[in-house]
Amino acid sequence: MKLRSSETFWPLKSAMRYSYPSISEDLTTEILIIGGGITGALIAYKLITEGKKVIMVDRRDIANGSTAASTALLQYEIDVSLHELIKIRGSECAVDSYNSGKKAIFDLRSIIDTIKSDCQFEFKKSIYYCSLKKDIPFLRNEYKCRKENGFDVNWLERWHLEKMGLNAVAAIESQTAAVMDPYRLANDLIHYCKKKGMQVFDRTNVTSIQNQKGKSIAHTENKFTITAEHIVHCSGYESTETLTEKVVDLKSTFVIASESLEVLPTAFKNAIFWDTSSPYLYFRVTNDNRIIMGGGDEDFKDAKKRDKLLEKKEQYLLRHFRKKFPKINFKLDYSWAGTFGETKDGLPYFGKAEANKNEHYVLAFGGNGITFSVIGMNSILDSINNKKNKDLEYYRFGR
């Protein structure tokens, strides 16, 4: 599956910091991680920290799938609003999911500090705005629901937003959000784990898996095998190729990045922005004063069809940026497209897809993939050890 198109921003900015060999012999390990993006990197960090013997493989260069296309908005809010998620999954699951997302941002910062990654992590506020008066009741319901459940939020009127330079009618301001360079963090985490004993192989494509006598045998495209006690699938949207259950609708999304601004607008120094439209638009800045904007999603994953739309989507996103931030001169520098997915409840999938196989999944679908991956770190050992875990129940297959 082609997960992204054109040259995305992060690899060009960070260059290829580390390189790894492809597999050249049959291997045996305790745990095999399939997928060398940010999810696989975080799971590897957890397992290596716990003293596990780990091999990681990726069919591409490390972190060059969806991670390279991620815009890395770190929010506790998920793609389904809290008051709607309560209706879908119940109050306990919904509120716990939002609280876990909030904790994940701080957990991620702790990991970054531990491995000393220069991934430009910065805490921000999150501004969730609406552009149309008809959307105000929806936003009011969400604000009330978050307040009632203990989240630190403020209500912003049009005049508050005008002071920020944003053309919108109302917004919820959340105190906890962040941004970072996901490509650099994934590379730094994997390099850290390699130094701690993990074996890493890129350009190594697993084509099939056999389960026999309590072991899982992964067969690679170049005819080698990796025998493991457990396999953890962290290959994101490509995991749909190994699942029988349909858990996600795959779509295409589009992103633009500006030239570096001489002076960063005040609003962007402290906040990220996203709106109530469906599909929603979102905005953030980088540490070198570029504005990144994403959206314009389409309900298909066909890479050729997606690539043909890129120029049209550039203009679509530029028009909407200028409507929302009319005083900012956005000069286009980069654009790219990628695959993403939406689950029916906006939540991830963790654990075993089939009880009789030692194959585990950490599938951090949706706009909160990185925070979901951090949450998945805290349940992977229980999945491996066949222990009960609240998150494994919330985010189980067949739910």
C-alpha cells in the first residue's frame, strides 16, 4: 500500500539520521515488531525497557510510511467529540479515553526527555472552533460536557478569536496539546532501542505468518524467517492486509506547509487550531516558523487517484487558510498526501485479533495516532501476558 505521495516535509527537514540493514539470515527472538514508524518505535521502547528481546522490521526505510506524512498534532481530543462518544461507547469508556489521551501527552514528553530526543516537542493550547453559527449548539454541548467531566477548557467568543487573527464565531480552548517532529522522534526511539539490544531491519517485507506449536514464524519476501514467541503488528493502515475483521475506513488526506515566516503570528506561538467541519481542517507551526495545514479528506485510498488531486487540494487548502487567517501571507513551500483511517467510534484497536494466535495489534487509527500509540504502550505487556486490562477491553477487536 502506498501510504503517502510527493515529498513530505519531515524527512527532508531531518534527513535520514540512521540506516539499518535488510535481513540476511533466519532469526529467532522473543518478540517481533512489524512496523518501524512512531507506533512501532514506542512499543519497542516499552518492551526494551522491560528487558524483552526484540526484533523490528519494516518494509520501507524506518519511519518512512505514515509517520513521515503525519502532522503530529498531539491532542487529548479525538475525532469523535466527547458528548457524542458517550452516546456511542458510554460515559466510562469515553471519559477514560479523553483522560488517557491527556496523560499520553505528558508521558510522551517524559519519554522524549529520557532518550534526549531533539524532536522539537512543544506544549500548546488547542483551539477547537466553528465557522458557522449553526454549529454553535454542537460546540456548546461539547464545552458543557467537557466541563462536567473535569477538563480544563474555556469558551471563546468571536472577539477573542479576532484578536488571534482567526475568522470564526466561537471556540473551545483546551489547555493541553502539543506539537513535535514525529519522524525525528521515531528515529531517535529506534536508535535508542537498538543501542539497548534491539535488532532492526528495514527494507524487509513480511509476506506471511505461520503459527505452530505456540510460535509464530514470519516469512520475508527474500525467503528468510523470523521465529518469535509473539508478534506485535504496528503497521497501521497496512494491518488491514492481515485482518479478517473490517475495523477502519481508509481515506486520503492532504497537507500543505508554508515557507518559513520571518515573524511568527502570536496566535500560532501558543496554539494549534482545528474546526468542527467534516472533514475538519487543522493548523500548526513548526520550530522554524512554518505553518502546516491539513484537511480536504477524500473517501478513498487509491494512491494514483490521490496524487492527481494534489494540485487541486493545494488550492483548496490555501483558499480556506486565507478565509480563516486573512492577515497571514501563506506562501506554499511543500505539499503532500497520505492515507489515514477512521474507526466507527474514533478509537484505536489493541490486543489480539484472534485468541488462538500470539499476534497482537496496536492500531492507532485516526487523528490521534501518536497519543493512541502511547496509550497502547501501557497495555501491550498485558496483551502478551494474557492479563486483563481496561484498555484492552475498551479497544478490543469485535467490539
